[in-house]
Amino acid sequence: MKKLFFLIPVIALTFVFLSCKTKKKTVVSNDVSVSENVVKYRVIISFISKGAGTDSKLNENITNYIAGHSKHPANFIVKWGREGENDQCYLLNELTKDEQITFVAGLKKIINGSDMVLIVENSAALHQGR
């Protein structure tokens, strides 16, 4: 009798596992839906908020740094948050490789480990605009 009580759940579980397997063959697709024209920015400065808006003083310092730069690198701003969160995306095509490295180092020095600003290099846009 004990064997019967043990055997019934084992048979039921076996039936469940066998009946859940699909009988269809998997179709492999070679279609790539990701666009190959993704723009990679040399540097992205992302201003975040923790409930009280973005760091306006740091934004002002970065704006002054860019305005004071001799080649005035162009940027693309993506506004994505409710409290002023935004990404400033820079291609830096106006600058040589050495100037780009110096420019990014200057940005990092201004940001100086702030937890309200993230800096990302050689990346596609982080956020989509609202």
C-alpha cells in the first residue's frame, strides 16, 4: 500500500513533465532587427536626480568649461526625466584624439566623483527623450 502512495505521485509528475514539452521545431531566423546605424558618442554626461532635481551648480560648471573651450564642442541633449534629468551627448568630431582625451579628463575633473552625474565614454545614447 505504501508503494502505491509513492508510485501515484511519481507517475503524475512524469506525465506532467512529458506533456509540457513542445512538439514544434524551433525556427531559426537570420533577421537582425537591430539597426546598424547606431550613433556612438565619444562622451555622454548624464545628470540624474535623487528626488530634488539635478545638480545645477555642477551643470553650470560643465557649461562654463565647454563654453570656455577653444573649439566649443557641439552636443545633443536628451531630456528624459521629470526633474530635469538629461543626457548631454558629445561626438567630439571637432577635436583631435589627444584633444578628446584632454577634454574628457577635464570633464571628469569637474565631476570629481559626484553621484549626481554619470559620465560614459564611447557609447550609444543612454536614454530616450520624453
